[in-house]
Amino acid sequence: MYDDRQDQEHYEDQQHYEDQQEGEEHAGDARRARWAAAGTGALLTLAGLAAALLRAAGSAPALVPAAYALGAAVCALAAVLGFRGRTRRALWLLIAGTMVMALGDQFD
């Protein structure tokens, strides 16, 4: 009976240790996802703003730099959401912002 109790306590300690490791692993994954969303959003925002400025300085129709600027604004919002942990929404906003920029490029 005593051995069974020791085995049970050892098993519970082992389970607690494994659960703790799994929780730390998920926290690391979430942290990487937040930084990836925020970094990608910032990079796409800078690229969209640079493209908007370059197209505005050229002979492109006004719709083109406006589309790049709007796409950059959407990507900036995605970066903020990603930094706050809303990575799924940030991903969809990054896709939408990139699509708006690509659509603006079609008008050129």
C-alpha cells in the first residue's frame, strides 16, 4: 500500500512537471507569433508607405498612392493587433492590406 502511494505521488509530480513544461512551450510559441505578426506588419507598413511616396512623386494616377497608403494603414493596424496578442486577426489584416496594395498596383 505504501509503495502504491509513493508511485502515485511520483506520477503526480511528473505530470505537474510535464504540464508546466508544456505551458512554457505554448507561451514561447505565442510570444514568437506576436513578434512575427508585429514585425511583418511593421515591415509591410514601411514598404507600403515608401511605395505610396514613390508613386505620388511620379506620374501615377492618384488612386495608386492612395491604395498603397490605405494598405499600409491596414498593415499598421495589423502590427498593433499582433503586438497585443491578436495574431489571428493580425494575419487576416496583413493579407487584406497586402491585397489592397496589390490592387492599387493594378491601377498603375
